[in-house]
Amino acid sequence: MSEGSQKAVTGFLQFFSRIWVALLMSTYRWPQWAKKAVARFLAWLLWWLVPARRHVTLTNLRLCFPDKTEAERKALARDCYRCLARAVIDHGFFWRASAQEIRSVVKVDDALRQALEDTSNQPLLIITGHFAGLDAAGIYISTFKSAIYLYQEQSNAVWDKAVYDGRMRFKGSVLVRKNADGSGHDIRKIIRSMREGHPFCYLPDMDYGTKNGTFINFFGVPAATITTASRLAKISRAKVFFGAVEMTEDGYYLHIRDLGSDFPTEDPVADTERITRELERWILRFPEQYMWLHRRFKHRPEGEESVYRR
């Protein structure tokens, strides 16, 4: 593609993105039936327009739920897309609503609310997974305290600004970007910020290879999993919760479980196994709300072929 053509495509995408963000922000005052209608259409659009991501979703479900029929897995995948679409549309609310409005829509277990209201600067680590309602929980937390975000710039500048502004609305945020060499995030900055009282939501359920982790079975399938959560908890001496965000009929609920004084142990791999089992338990409660679109099994043990090869 010529330079002129590339600029034209970029310009069109930026223009379309501005329209999309404006539409999204306008949904703040829309009735629920209208939001649901747009979310259903968006889910249908994503399903048919991005076949590669659909293939990843169906492959993940086939690996993790081999006892389900193909029809059951496809139905679950479609439900997953609907949950994702609803979460996207709900950004219009969370990026404009007041703190009081957000707290009325997102409910949490008392243990987390007490920890967020604590003024002692006790380090707080919330380990969770890629559930569709993740952003809702993150913005809720930011109405109490400035939270730590692992920030990765979006390829689309318009969308990147919308996401950035949405996350910085209340108490501000500690943005931890990737290191200049792309090797990961600045762990020292994360720990320093945690010790200053900034809560950190950490998601270990992405495939970053095994340089800082190992293969842990995820629904019986080896998945490259980083073991950083255990080390973070140990070094920061944080109070550690496991959280799972559930979409409800009229909002979101952040379930919290205190991992107790026996976490972390001296064995990061065993700790990561425990986290993974906890994540599986919550996924089974609302499997359609987990982000099956990610290539969770991208890296394979030596000698195994890619599970996503078509």
C-alpha cells in the first residue's frame, strides 16, 4: 500500500473512531432496551467480521470443555460475544457517570469495600481474570483510591485517548507502561506504588510465554502462566484477594475471596496453581462472561503444535 493510501486509511479509521466514541458516550442516558439492542448488533457484527478471533474463541472452548457438544460450545461462544458487547457499550456509562452512580451499579463484597476505605496504606493486591466486566470493577475501585494500571497504548489514537481519559476520571491512576525494550512492566514501580497505598489489580491469565513462568494446566490444558503474583505478594507484603466480576441483570458484582495468611508460600508455582484453580471455579459459575477471545494457549510445550493452526 502506498504512503498516500495508508494515510487515507488511517484518516478514515480515525474519523470512524471519533463517531464511535461519540456514540458510545451518548449511551450514558440511553434506556436499557436501546443499549441491549446496540449490544446485540455489535456482538453479531464482531462474530461475523473477525473470523480469526471467532476461531480462537471456539478453539479455546473446544479445549476447555471437551464434554460439551459443538452446538453447545458455539452457543456459549455467541453468549461470550454478547457479554463483551454489553461491556463495551457500558463504557458510555462508566466514562461519564458520577462516583455515586457507579457505586450504585457495581456492588462488591464487604471485605473489599473495607479494604478500599482503609487509610493505613496497607498494600492491596487483587488477583483476577479476564472477565467481561473487568473495566467496570477497575473504575469502581478508582472511585475510592488511585489504582495501578498496566497500561498498553491502543493502536488507534482516538480510542486510546478515550480509554486513558476514562481510567483517569476520579482519583487518577498510576500508569505503568511497558519497558522501553518491550520486556515487560516496571515491577519496582508497581511495588513502590502498592506500598504508597495504591491498589493493584493483577491478571495472570494471559500467555506471555514461560520466561517468567511455567506451564500450568488451565481446564486440563497446559497454558503458559507467569508466576509474578506470588512474588508481588511476598515482596510488597500485601493483603491479597482473588476477585471475579460478574455481570448481573442490572449491573455488576465483584466477588472477593481473601486468600489468607497462607498466601504466598515459598513455592511460586504452587501459588500460581492455586490461583488458576480459583479462576477456573469462578469461570464455571459464569463461563459466558470469560474472555475466551484471547489466545490463552499460544505457546505450547516443546514438541506440541499450535492449537490455533487452521
